[in-house]
Amino acid sequence: AQRVTQPEKLLSVFKGAPVELKCNYSYSGSPELFWYVQYSRQRLQLLLRHISRESIKGFTADLNKGETSFHLKKPFAQEEDSAMYYCALGTYNQGGKLIFGQGTELSVKP
Amino acid sequence: DADVTQTPRNRITKTGKRIMLECSQTKGHDRMYWYRQDPGLGLRLIYYSFDVKDINKGEISDGYSVSRQAQAKFSLSLESAIPNQTALYFCATSDSADRALYEQYFGPGTRLTVT
């Protein structure tokens, strides 16, 4: 079954602390994984995709096929990082639908 | 991104009523999607359309129907609203061209309350 799991509903850290938002997936094919972010009163938007291997707003995510994980990391959290984060799996063999995880709310305290 | 708009933004309706949520886009994308967002459940796909003549059910289509009136318009209907359809509804679009396949652009959402 194709599934994305984000085990933490809420993650609360202090400003300057490292952050890791966990994402695990289940997919029989070659996965394409993404992180989407929803800031307060803003639309859901793409943050980064694994294939780009890029760092956006200080966030990185590495695809680990052995552990079927795609955790989102940032070494030093900022208050403006507070948002809802969704991990998503692209299902190329189904025409490109996205399967979203349950979401993790990140709260960065001053 | 004002290229994807949803109307209404908020709606309160009563059980049993029929309601339509509308989505319009000016991005020129061929693919459109309807999701609902519930706390703790994330975004779940209701229906999706890869072009005007191609409409598919998502994981939670029961109680919903859709209409793709044009490439730019995709409407979601609740034939007989029930309280557990109270949620935040999002429309999204994407472009089938190559690697842009997975980047979806979301509307601002419609908050629907069924009493």
C-alpha cells in the first residue's frame, strides 16, 4: 500500500535549536518525495523536493531508501519557521497524484 | 498565489442541503484536484481531473461529486451535506509537463461548516 506517515502531530522547539520533522513512506516503486508547508493564513506551497537536493530556507531533506524515510531538517530553527509541514509522495505510476502525510505542526518559541 | 481562486471562502450550511464549491485557475494547468483537510488526518484527495474529459475518484469520494466545466474550472458538490463533511477544502492545480508533474498549486481554501 502507498502511504506516508508523519508520526508527530506537533513539534515544539526553541529558537536556535535543531529541528527534525519525520516522514516515512511506503511505496513499491521508485519514490519521489516532497515537503509542502503551510504558514499561518497562507496557502499550502511546495518547500522542497528530494530530486532537487536543494536547501530552501535552511531546510534540507535526504531520501533514505533503506529506511524509507525523508526527514526534514534544519540546524537552527527560527520563529518564522512555525507552520504546518506536510510530507508528500508522488505516485508517478498513477499519473502524478500526491499522497500526503498527516502533517506536523512546528512551533518555534522565542 | 492568486492564480488559483476558490469561492466561497467560508460557508455554513445545514444538514441535507446541496452545496457547490468552485475553483478557478488562470495558470493554464491541465490537472486539477480537490482535497479536504482535517486535523490529524492531513490532506485527503476527494477527486482529481487530468483534463476536461478525465475525472477520477480519490480516496474519499463518497458523498461528493465534481464537474470540470472547462480547463480552468473545477467544481465540487456535496449532494446532501452531513456534519462530518465539515472541513477545510482545497483546490489545487498542476501542469502535466515533465518534472513539473508533482508541484501542485493550491487555492486559499474554503471553510465549510455543516450544522
